[in-house]
Amino acid sequence: MSSAPIEIETGPNPTASIVLMHGLGADGNDFVPICNELDLGAIGPVRFVFPNAPVMPVTVNGGYPMPAWYDIFGANLVQREDEAGLRRSLASIEALLAREKARGIPAGRIVVAGFSQGCAMALLTGLRHAERLAGIVALSGYLPLAATTAAEASPANRDVPIFMAHGQRDGVIPIARATASRDALAALGYPVDWHAYGMEHSVCMEEIVDLGGWLRRVLA
């Protein structure tokens, strides 16, 4: 990763962790404001971990270097995927999860989350993680390496709850890509809590309210 993650604790001695990956071209600061909007007081102190993706040339953007979890070769997103880059970032996120567990947060109290490219990383990591997680949050993204998911999925997370949300007017990742991912996950038996909002490639307050309620349930 390009630098150490940003960490925010809502109180001393956190009892749960939310690891949230940003989107392409952003950094860990992008979702820091969400800490104050989710209303998680009922579940006790929470540690938010906002990793920073490495800076790399991104093919679809003319090779311009920017923070990215993996390269994007074209607008189709899944026709040709940067499997090596995806798996490198998977290893980095797994290291963060191991660090949270070493600090006393059990896997069952950890949520992996992400927006856009970060959503892809949350799904890639969460479905393959060897211990049962509290949940996966997939915002405005899609399922990467879909063809390998069934073979590589962790038995421990076969029933992990997934909060999946997308903008109906998303011009970056069309909602059809997200619904195809939702349907693929449902076909594999995952419990997907699906939400669509009248927004573009962004986050809205209605979504944050819904997400807060879902987090309070899975971390209760």
C-alpha cells in the first residue's frame, strides 16, 4: 500500500472493526466522514480502518499513475481483469485483517467494506477469508474474478451477510453490472441485502442510514 491506513476509533478499546477500501483515484480519507454518520453507538466502540491503495499506472486512464487496487484495462471491467493486481491487493487486505485479529478483534466482529474498486476488493477478500466475518459491504461496485468465486470461496463465509448497494444512474459502473454480480452471489447461496438508490457513482444519505441499520444487526 502507498502509506499506512487511516484509523479512527469511536471509543476506547474497540470491540469491532470496519475495514473500508476507497475507489479508484481516491485515498483513505475519502470515507472518513462516514464515521460520524453511521450511528453505531449501540454496538460499542468501533475501529474504522481506511487503507490507502498503491499508486500505479491505470490503463483505462491512459496509463496515468493514481491510487488503484488493481489495473483496469477497459470499460467492460470483467472482460479482461488484472488478476495479478487483484491478488496482490487481496494479500495486503488479508494482512490488515490479520492485524485486527492480532489486536484482539475476532473475525466475527470484522466487516470488510468498499466503494467501487474497493467494493471489488471487499467481495474478493471477504468471500475468500478463512474465518467467518461479520459481513461484507459492497458499494457501487461488482464481483471480480467471478468465474473463480465458487472454487475459491471459503466454507467459513458461505453464509456471510452481504450489504450491496448501487446508484440507478451510475455512469461509471452501470447498475446492470452490479445486478449481475448480485445474481451471481445469490446463485451461490449468499444472503445479499440489495439496495438501489436514485444516485450516480456516489453515496447518499438514505444509503448510509440503511447501511447503519444493517451494521447494527450484523455487529449486534
